[in-house]
Amino acid sequence: MADDKGLKKQRDQFLAFSFASADLFIEVSGDGKIIYALGAAKGIIGVDDKTLIGKEWLELFSPIDRPVLRSLLTRAKPVIRCGPILVTLNKEISDGKKAVVTGIIMPDSDKFYLTVGHSNMMMARIGEGVRTQNEATVLSKDDFIDAAMDALNVAQSLGQDVDLTMFELGATPEDIQRLGPEAWNAFTDSISELLLSKSADGHTASQIDKDKFSLIHDKDVEPEALLTQIKELAQEQDPTGAGFDVQSKTVTSDLSDMSERDASRALLYTIHEFERKGTELTIETLNSGLKSYVSANAQRMKEFQSIIERTNFNLFFQPIVDLNTLEASHYEILCRFEEGDTLEWVMFGEDVGMAADFDIAVCERAINFVSFKAGGTKARFSVNLSGQSIQDEIFCEKLKSMLQKDSNLKNRLMFEITESSHITDLDKVNHFINALKEDGYQVALDDFGAGSASFQYLQELEVDHLKIDGKYIRKILSSQRDLTMIKNLTQMAKDLGIKVVAEFVEDKEQFKALRELGVDYGQGYLFGKPHNKPDYLPIEELKKL
């Protein structure tokens, strides 16, 4: 009897604590049906708790919130509480009131346990905050490609394969208009949640375009099941219930006989083909994607090789100016192609592994200019070297041989490392940098930013100069965050004995702000556009600032 009283007391205490934190308790079966309800169902939902039994649990909530709640269940982990999340109840049964929902699943059970509570102001703020934190954000296309390569590399190192699946929603502009912005955003958000929950590492999912998504996933994920779920989501959000003609395409990775570089090329080509053709692309494996890539670019590679061999490009010069003296410190040597878009050609060279061939041709032209055409001036020049090129031993040997022909070059020439994202062997690159410095050449690191990779490069690479990425410079007058970041980067560089160059300096106010921050040099249209001759005249107006 005493034991019964003790158990009753414990039960009453448990219920008291429970109802102190929530108003309604719901148990949901594995197939989404409510199998138990206890509490103030009528006050919250609008019907008594017994009436709830057998209903689909998602029907209690607004259609707009159902994708988020479904994701809550999909991503839930045993014994870890989900929420609280602020939601809107179904208008048809509860007049669209706000409520706060939490949930949990237990080990070795397919049941889901929910609490639903009235939303006061404090709980609403907490619920909305947690919901915002938990909302999934898929990657941009460029970030996805980087993350996907990391996932492929990890899988390859473990002797495993992962797959790439792409989804095309098939929604016409009329379909999107019929849904309206709120429902369409809820639909794409729910797809993001779903794909992230199935991705290989929890974040390798991307919205490639308005109606195109991609996902890197393990072999045990079933793309057909995902396709079915996305179609169901479309039907739920579509007022007509018709949904869209969603299509999918899976490309297997078969990494066993592919190098990291080849896998990167194939992945990039496959994503671009998906962007252009949707799920009608004919690539079945990354290996076949590589073959398609090589085939598609064979003629262009010949054209690029011809441009290199004929040195069919021109040198242009842009001044880099001392912000204190307003004198030109040196000129960056830039290339302009006579045929086609220069940036596209340079990126293509990086993409197909021909950057070293192009860079050595530019170095040869630049050295000839400094030695024979600029001999009557004391001007100094910088030449760009790709992060890909400086890891190529043949390139390094060729450059070393060129530099040894003229001992005066070290007083006139410096080098700037670009495309640092292509650097994979920091030790090799730092050895190359130190070899140049031992011969009297200075080295700069281009496009330095706020990312962790930039700081790793700065820690590992013993450079003399760093160039702050122009996207930060452009915002220093409007963004206190960017201003503070540049200030701290500049101070850190000074502590390391490194000179700082600011790119994209375009007006007097930027110049003044950068000089006050202690930035050493500036480059941009304020001082001069790239020109076919190295000429620069100090701007008298700036001396008065």
C-alpha cells in the first residue's frame, strides 16, 4: 500500500512539473498518427484530447509550419529535446493561434513525444529564436563545390563512395505565382531541411538555382525516397494539390581510380551541366563526367595552348601607391588577351591544369620588359603566380632558370601569389617562397580575407606583403564590421613585419580611412587604371588630406 502511495505521489509530481511547463502532451506513432493526448486540448487546439486520437499530428498546425515540424521529427536524435519552436495552429480548428512546441524521441522507439503550450510573449521570443537558429541554410553553388570536394576526399581516404543527387523542381513561373512568396519559400526551406538531414556530413546540400538542388549523400540514402518526399511537399504547398513534375538525377562517384584533381574537375563540370541542362544531363558517374569534360574542352585547350605559345596577350600596368608619400611603390603587371575574355581564359587555364604554362609565358614577357624596355626607369614591378603553378616543380625550375640570367632583377621584380585556394601543400609553397626571398625577391599574398584559410596561409607562408581582398575595402565607409576587420588585420600584419596593400581604392574618403588605419599601400582607380605603360602621377589633391 505504501508503495502504491509512493508511486501515486511520484506520478502526481511528474504531472505537476509537466503541466507547469506545457499545456498539452501528445504521443505520435511512427506513421504520424496521434495515439495518446493529455491536457488542455480544447483550450489550445479547439477539440478535446480524445478527439485527437487517430488524427495526423501535422494537421494540428498551419500548412506553412508543417515542413519545419516535419524536419523537427526527421532530424531529432534520441533523448535530445527539439525546440521550443514557435508555430501557428491550424486556422480551421483553432483560429490560427500561436503555440510553442517541443519534442523528443526515445531510444529504441519510433514514437515521437510532443508538448504544446500557449504562447506568451517570453515563450514566443524563445521559440522564435530557437526556430531561427535551427532553420537550415543550404550552401551556395561555389561553397557546395568546395564542401562536396571535401566530402569526396574524406570518403576516398576511407575507401568509401558517396553519390551526388540533383533535384529539379519543375515549377513554372505560373506555379510559383500560384503558391505565392510565403508558400514557395516554405516549400524550398523544407527541401533544404530535408536534404541537409540526408547529406553525408550534415551540410553538403545546395540550392544551385531557383528550382535546382543538389546533395552529396551516403550510399544508403535512397534518392527515390527523397524524390517522393519532395513531391509530397510540393503537393502540400500547392493550393490545387497537383504539385510539380519534380525530377532527380544521381551521379555515382566511383572514386577508386580518380585523382583528387580529376574528381574536382569532373564534379565542377557535372554541376555546371546540371545548371545548364537540369536532370536531362547524360552523366552517370564522375568518371564519365571527367571524360565528357575533357571531350568538351579539348578544342578550347588547343586554343589556349596556341595563345600561350604565340604569347598572344598584352601586358598592362597598374600602380600600387604608398599611402603616406603618394609615390608609386611598384606596378602590378596584368594581362589582357587579344582574343576572348581575359578572366574567362585565366579561369579556364586554372580549371584544366594549364595555369603553370600560362604563368611561365607571362613571367618570360615580364622579365623581358623589365630587363630591356623599362631599363631607363627605377620602377619596380610585381608578377602574379597562381597557387597552382608554384606547386608545379617544372614551373619552379623554369622560373629559377629565368631569374638567374639577370642578377639585377631582384631589385626590380617581386611576385604575387594569386588563387591561393588552389594551394594544397603549404610546406612546398613556403619552400618556394623562401627560395625566392633568399635570392632577394619579395613575395606578396593576394586576396587576403577573413576566412580561416587566409589565416592559415599567413601563419604558414612567410610573405613580405599581403593584399586585402577588395570586397572588404569597398565597404569600409558603410560597414563598421569591415572597418574593424581591416584595422585588426593591418595591426596583425605590422606585428609580423608584413606590409599591407588595399585593393579597389576608388575614392578620396576610402584613401583617407585606409591611411588612418595604417594600411601601407593602395591600388585602384583612384590612383590609376591598368595602362599599357607604367605611368603614374601623384594626385596633388590627396596631399592636402
